[in-house]
Amino acid sequence: NDSVEGVRSVTCGFDNVPVETYTVAVTIGGDYYAGSAEDVLTVYDPSLGFTTGGGWFYWPGTSDKTNFGYTMKYGKKGTNVKGSLLLIRHLPDGQKYRIKSNALDGLALGGDASYGWASFSGKCTYLEPGMLEAEGNHAFTVYVEDRNEPGTGNDRVWITTRGKDGSTIPAMSLGEPAPDNAVSLGGGNIVAPH
């Protein structure tokens, strides 16, 4: 068997795609190669600006207090995303799960008169109980909702974390879809354009 390596580029065009972070799945079938892959595609409008937030919530179904903070914005040319994310889930025995962003893929902002939302993704370091040091090359996607000014509404947050092999890490991932499974903050505030 002779193996042949190569790259095949494929381009797809779409019109009027709403601002959002999407999962793109590619499947190839044939006599010589079969396989599939999944990646993230962010459709964005840089004129909407930035999102920032921080606070805490209880991880669903537990008493694990989860603290987070982030800031995300477009660069001066409206293309590159700049910012950072830190999220720490504290277990009752003092151990913790932690993700910290180290590269950003995309930022989508949207909303209407009643609330604003944002979705952003990237690479992160990941730490779980039993690890001596955080591991790199993990991925995250976050969705947030700015439901009102501080103290007058329930801002919400959602996250999913994926390992080096692309598989979801259940201990640091909420159910999908994000808008149906976002968690209300116990304290803090999210700011997103609306």
C-alpha cells in the first residue's frame, strides 16, 4: 500500500447567516478515504463592540461554587478577537477544575431590545483534581446573556469544554443547546450589547 498525503481545500458560500457560533461538521466518504471532523465557525459583526462579565453560579445539580471572569472584544481592524477567560469550579473538598484561555477563535454578539447575548470560543489550559499542572491544547465555547442591569435581572452563562481529542469533558460542560441550558448567576454581572 502506498500512502499519499495531500490537502484539499473546499469553499462554501452562504448568505444572510445570523450572528452566532456554529459547529461545522465535515464528513468525507469514498473508496480511498473516509472520515469526519468537527470545528467551530463564528459569524460576527464587529460593529457591535465587546462583552465582559464576571461573577459566580452553582454548578447545576451540585453545591460547587463556580467563579468566572472574562473580557472579549474585537481588535482595531474588527477582525482579531482579544481578551481572556478564567473559570474555576470549586469542589466541597477544596479541589478544583479550572480553565484559562490562551488563544481565541471567535466572538459573536447579538440581541434585541430585551437582552443581549454573546458567544466566544478558543483554546485553554485545563486543570482537574489530581493533575499536578494544567494541560494545554483544550478548547472551550462560552455563551452568555445580559438580561438586565446589575441587581435587576438574571444574567446567564453556559460553557462546554473539550479535551485534546475533541471529546466533551462532562465535568466542565453544560448540556446543549446553550440558550436552553445556560445557568443564572448567583452574583455578578454580564455586559453584552442590546
